Amino acid sequence: MAMSNGGIENHNGKDDTNHLVQRGIGNSASQLTHLDPELADRNHHVENSNSNTPDIRPSRETVHHIGKGNAANPNFLLAPACFHTWWEVGFHLIAAFDSSYVLGYPGLVMAYLGWIAGPICVGAFYVGSFYNNYLLATLHETGGKRHIRSRDLAGHILGPLMYKATWILQFLILSISVVGSIILCGESLQGIWVAYSHNSSAITLPIWVVISGGTYGLFAFFVPTLHSLRLHTAASIFLSLIFICIAVGTSFNDGFRAAAPRDYSLLGTKADVSFRSIGSLATIAFAFNSNILPEMQAVVRQPAVRNMHKALVMQFTLGTFPIILVMMTAYWAYGNTVNPYLLNSTSGPRPWVALANVMAFLQMIVSIHVYALPMYEFVDTFFGRNYCDKRDWSAHSTLIRFLTRGTFIAIATFFGALLPFFGDFVALTGAISVFPLNFGLVHLMYLKVNGKNFTLYQVAWHWVMIGLAVILTVATATASVRQIISDATTYRVFSNT
């Protein structure tokens, strides 16, 4: 995922804590600092000059500074220009969803479901995802307060225990996403190597995964915060447009030039087909959800709920078109032989395929950083809270960043090289993230807030959706883990796939 960020600026120093003002952030969890939601309800209120909601609670202290303003003006953080219009947020959503992951959906969804179940499931989850995100956006100002983090909203409505559970689950999701993203970067580099090498097996995928992890490690060290990432995220839409156009164009070309009819049957035993089909549901859910909607809604102008609804309409029309186009076109062109990384299936032209791989690699390097920054922010704040006068490039901050980020990236790269199953990690991420948070938790919070005014049928409807989310979570997570185990038993670690 990738998006531009306008957001908060931390006034470093414990004496300035009362002046910390939250008026918007541009990414999930870059503002994750404390585990106690009750501490966020301190009586420090400021008036938002661009809001119909006068009270906006301050964020807790953070060593990350995200956003710009005129420091001579004590209210510079409240400038209307720092808030985004609904269509700007819509483009942020599009940039977040149309990442390099779209190259995996033909082989991870359509090849596992086929022409009948595939479009039906895609359509059902498309509608369900829009509905759930619409409800979640409606809860943004619950209790007269703009909830800028997913866990803040969950904690405010359901209590501290759910706050902590959401926090832990979100960090687990982000960690798995980083592993899968590093694998995807390795796939991109391997695609470039295969296109121009006469001995493609000389360098195996795990080696490319290690190279990708090292490249991202350098990027993570030299880009301390989301504020430093602004120009990179702005370029991500352009990069995505290039590799999506090339992927669709080459798929059409290969499809029309195919000498034999494509095979669209479902491969494997009945057990394999069943588990893969169930696991593919998590991949579809992953394609249409992000788990960071409250964080993105925090930057939208008032009326925040209405404007976020407009942005969601934009995302689920203009933004999802490339996802569905790539998914259907590639499956039509290659049938059940389509590779989980689409660019490995295309036959050329070779320079265009190599260019698409380069664009996918660069775009995903940025996306990895977006996934990982919430954890970096937490660790940087934890180790830097007694050094609030230090800057990003002080000796202390540099050492902490080198040790903590280097350790995390090394561990993620190790697991990615050990078991480079990109598709399995995508499905597992969707299973343990989307269904619990974007499906079940949303309806539980909506019932808690509005249930007293609901009819019996409305209450029953939301409980049915909660129950369905629980079933899908268990089923898809089981299928995803089973697929990882199955692939691992037939795979020699650190060898090519």
C-alpha cells in the first residue's frame, strides 16, 4: 500500500506534551504510541478551524514528526490546508489498494475458484467490503471525538481489552505483510534476472529475497518517518499504473496469440481444491480491505463521515477497476497455469516485462515501509522518550533505528527466504486481519453504538454478520496454514520455487 501523508507534528519534550495536537494522519498506525485508550481522553481540547466538531483530543507523545506547518503560529497544525478533500483521500485509497499485490490475484483467486465461483465470490466480497467500510466510516466521530486509529475506536466503544487485542492483532498482521512483501520484491527481481539471463537457475528466489530485504533495510534506515516518505508515496500511483498497464497488455497479447485452448479446470485433489478455494476467499477480502480506514479518515475535511463515504465510493468504482481487470484478463489469457506472480506467466516483449518488474519492485519497497512504520514508530518512541531533544539523525536516534529496524528486517527476510510462499502469506494475512477486524469487529462496534435503536431484525442481521466473520476467520486461516504446511513439506528450504 502507498499514500501521501499530511498529519501531525510532535512538539518534542515532555514539557510540551500538553501542546500535542492531533488533527489528522496519513497512514495506519504511524501514530501508534500507547496502549491505554483512556489516557487519550485527557482534557486538552483545541478548536479545529476547519471542523464542525470543536473538540479533537490530543495525540500521545511521539518522536515521529509527520507533517509541516508554520511553527511561529501555535495553531499551525489546525490550518485547513492540512486536511484533505474527499477526492484526495479517494486517491490515497486507490494508491493503497492498487499495489504490486494485484499481480498475485489472478493465480490466487481465479485459478482456485474458476469462472463460476470466482466472479460470484469477487462480487459478493466487493459488495460486503464496501458495506463494512461504509459502516466503519460512520463510526469515526463516535462520542464527539475523531478516532484516528483503529484501536482507539475499538477501545472507546468496547473497552481497554479490545483496544489491546486490536493493537496486537494489527501488529501481527503488519509483520506478516512485511514478510509477504519482501517475497514479492524477490519475485520481481527474479523476473528481471530470468528475462535476461541464460542460466536463470544460477540465482534462486531465496537469494533475491535476501537482496530485497537488504535493499529495503537501506531504504528504511534513510527514511525515518512517514513525513520523509511523502514524495515516494506520491510516485507509487505512477509506478502502479505502469506495471498494471503492462500486465494487462501482455496478457491480452498472449491470450489472443495462444495456439491451444486454455484449461480452466481446478487442479489437484478434491481436498486441495476445497482448501485452496476457502483460502482464496481470504485473498479476495485482502484485495478490498486495508485495516487502516480510521487512520486515513483522520485527514479528511469536515464533514468527515460524509466525505469519507464519497471517498469510498471513488475507491470502490475507479480504484477497484484495475484489480478486477487484471484478475479476469490474466485468468482468461493463461487459465489455471497462471503464476501466483503474474509477470512470471507473460511471454514478452522482454523489455516491457522487465520494466514492469522494476516498477513493481520499486512500488513494493515503498509499500513495505508503509506496513512497517507503525511498528517503527512505537519502538522509536519507546526508546527515544527520554531523548525528546534528539533529532532523526542524532547519534542516539540513528543507533536505535539501525538496531531495531535492522533486527526486524533481518528476521522478516529470513522467514521470507526460508519459505518464499508469496500466495500463502497473502491468504494468511487476509484470513487473520480482514475477517476479524473489517467484518466482525465493525458490526460489533456498530451494534454497541446504535443497537438500542435497532429493530429485532436489524440486531439479528448484525449478529449473523459477526457469526459469519468468525466462521470465515477460522476456515480461511485453517486453509492458509494448511497450504503453507503443504508447500513446506514438498519444498527444500532456501531452494528455488
